[in-house]
Amino acid sequence: MEEFLRVNLGNVLTIITFLTGGVYFVSTIKGSVEAQGARLTNVEDELHEIRNVVVAMARQEERMNAMDQRMLAQGARIDKLNGKT
């Protein structure tokens, strides 16, 4: 029992090394997680912009379809007025 409680320089250095390594590991992981968070924020911003572009394209397509339908309807009315059925 007395031998178990005995502390020498090697034991102290081992404990200090483990503690230092643990602190370094935790700080490295924390920095990595923060960097990943920043990257994800940039990706989310880009996705928001892409979503806006896709919505604008869909609106433009609907406007083009509506214009096409109006032109066809106008052509049908002109044909009807000219006597072409």
C-alpha cells in the first residue's frame, strides 16, 4: 500500500502529459467543429441563393406559359372573326 501512494517524477510527468494531451485534443476538436459550422453556414447561404434562382425560373416559366396561352387564345379569336373555324 505504501508503494502505491508513492509518487515520483515519472508519475508526475506522465499525469502532466496526459492532461496536456487531453486539453490539446479538446481544443483541436472544438476548433474543427467551429470551422465545420462556418463552412455549413456558407453552404446554407449558397443553397438559399440557389433556391431563390429556382423560384425565379419557375415564375418566369409560368409567365411564358401564360403568355403562350394568351397568344393561342388571341389567334383562335382572330381565326373565328375571319370565319375560319
